[in-house]
Amino acid sequence: MKKVILVVIDGLGLRSEIHGNAFQMANTPFFDKLFSEYPNTLIQASGEYVGLPDGQIGNSEVGHLNIGAGRVVYTGLSLINKALKDDKFKENQVFLNAFNKVKENNSTLHLMGLLSPGGVHSLEAHLFEILKQAHNSGVENVAVHVFGDGRDVAPKSIRESLEKLQELVDKYGYKIATISGRFYSMDRDKMFDRTEKAYKAILGKSGNEFSSALEYLDLQYSQNITDEFLEPAKNSTLDSRYFLKDNDAVIFFNFRPDRARQLSHLILNSSLYDYQPSHLVKVSDFVSMMKYEGIKCNIAYEEMLVNNPIGKVFEDANKTQLRVAETQKYAHVTYFMDGGVDVEYKNSKRIMVDSLKVESYADTPQMSAEEITSQVISHAKDFDLTILNYANPDMVGHTGVLESTIVALEVLDKQLSRLVKW
């Protein structure tokens, strides 16, 4: 067979409007040549077309999952939303077991996750329903640990969600115990100094404090700190019951695993990472909304199994395959492309190029694209299928810095030209 290279240009979308459109504004002669001289088409990458609820924005993980499956895959959000729509949360035995544990131990239920309507890592409606069911089940002590988004939604958009949450916890007699931005609580690059700050707040050991969640938000905004970067802080009006301790139970309501695993590791002292948590607790129960690879815990909703993803098809045909990406997208060309399973095929090779360790990719829009191209040029000739990911449009685009995103696309245009002409 002819050798095939599948290039995933992560986060790149097309629209005709010029305003705020980095791709339209960038100087991309090679992209222009591809569009004008070669057959091409547009595909939908959001909503029901990729197994998400109608109108829900797409994301990198779902995109790779559907590409690798070769068909629509109904993902965690769709599965959980169906349970919500069908009023099935109250029947979920994993939730009920957690509720019963805290009632038996006269301890506290901790609900933690991204407070966001974004639907990429979590959906706030799931939290609101869990609160309702905990109340209906007679759980007395519930602490909510809020993670700010500001990345998959607007940078300063959490206020409305926080107001809804405050109204609910007041209604049920529960508490907002801590607040932190996802930069800290949801790091996935082994920057455990960040994760520790969120973890210490959850333990009640944070130096930052607030007496009102909404007032704390105002204070952070006044310092030009957006939702993603909210500094971890604890509620100073609460006693020790509302901070994580032995015999408490945890429900982590993020359904997407990649940014939930480091904090889960700290709480459970798992074997997933070498990093040793600063403080150890022994919780009575830990529930993840979906499976968090490498974390041993109870799972509220099991993911749909993908049969015969692209990697298995090539393996079964005795064909060779190469996967190349930088750290930020390595899981996408492996785990997600292979149907949500971490499997390394016999006739395969994986190359992970280190992502630059920076505060913001707006400062380094080139990321590791040049090295990814070099690795593919060096190795692809030996493989039947090569799958690679260029992360620049996605990761730099997420910063919201238009000028940097334009540079990222121009860098990528040169690398794509280099790759194709090779």
C-alpha cells in the first residue's frame, strides 16, 4: 500500500468573517495553495456530528476520538446528559454509595470540578443535579470546591454560574468551601506546584481566604485575574468540617479525565505519578464522573466502547504505524485516537516531543512544531501510516491573543509546506 500521513491541525476552523479571525489575517501561502489546487471539503466538528449534544461546541479530544473511530462516538457528555434528561441521577448507585458513606461516617461530601456551562471538561448542570440528589438523600454536610474556567468559555464569565451555585447551596444548607482557577486545579503537565496550591486550599491550608465567593471574584477581577487563573482560596467562615479530611467522600464531577488526574492523584496518593502529595488523607470514597485513566476509584458513568479504531485496523492488517505529537497533544494521537484506550500496538512507534514549559503559549506561538516536522521527516518513511498533531492553533488560540495566534498559523504554514514538500 501507499504510505499515508494523517496531519491533524488542532483547533483550526474556517469562517468567512475577517474580524478576530487569525486564519484569515495570517499570511499562509501554503494553505492557500492547498485550498486552491487540491480537492477539499469542510466537515462539522461539533454537536451531534461528533456525538455531543446538539449545539455543543466540539473539542480536541472528541475530534480525535471520532477520527480514530471512523464514525460518530457518543461521549461522556451525551451519556450523562441523557441520564440527566431521563431523571436517572437519583438511581446512580455509585452516587448513592458515596452519599451513604458520608451519612454512616457523619462526615462531609466534597464536590469538586469545573464550574462551567462549556461542556468540555464538565457541565455545571451535572453539579447542580448532584447537589439536589445529595439533599434528597439526606446528606447534611456538603462542600463545593469551585474551579474557574475562562478557557473554554469567556475569560470572565463565571459570575452567573457562581450566583446559581450560591443560590443552590444556600437552599440546601451546603457551602462553597474553596475557589481556584483551572490553571492550578486542572494542570496536566506535571506542574505539581500549581496543583498543590489548589489541593492545599481543599485541605483548608491555603493562605488566601474569602468570606464571600462573589466578593472574592470581584477582588480577583480588580487585579486583572481572569477565571482560569483565580488564585486558590478557602472560605474563612467555615470550620474544619468543610475541608477535606479522613473518612470524607469525594465526587469529582469533571467527565473528561486528562485535567482531573493530577489532583485526583494528590487526594488518593495513587501510583500514576512519582510525585508525593504534601499531605495525605484517607477518603472513604472517591467517585469520578467518567474513567480517569490510571486512577483507581469508583466511576459514575462508563464510556462507550469503540471497536476497531484506526490503530487496531492497521495492526490487524499487519501494517506499521507512527504517532507523533508534542506533550500537550500526545494523548490525543494515542489514547483518544485509539478509542479511549491506552494501547501500544506491536507494529507501532510513538514519539512525544516535549512541549515548552511556559506560563502562556502566547509567548512562544511556534511551540514545538518544527521539531514535530523533523521527527516525521526522519521516521515516516519506515511506516505505512503516520498520524501527527500540530497543536499551535488550539493551544495558542486558547490564550485569546490574536497577534500570537496569527504568528502560530504562519509558523504552521511553513512547517506544513516543509512536510508536504519532503
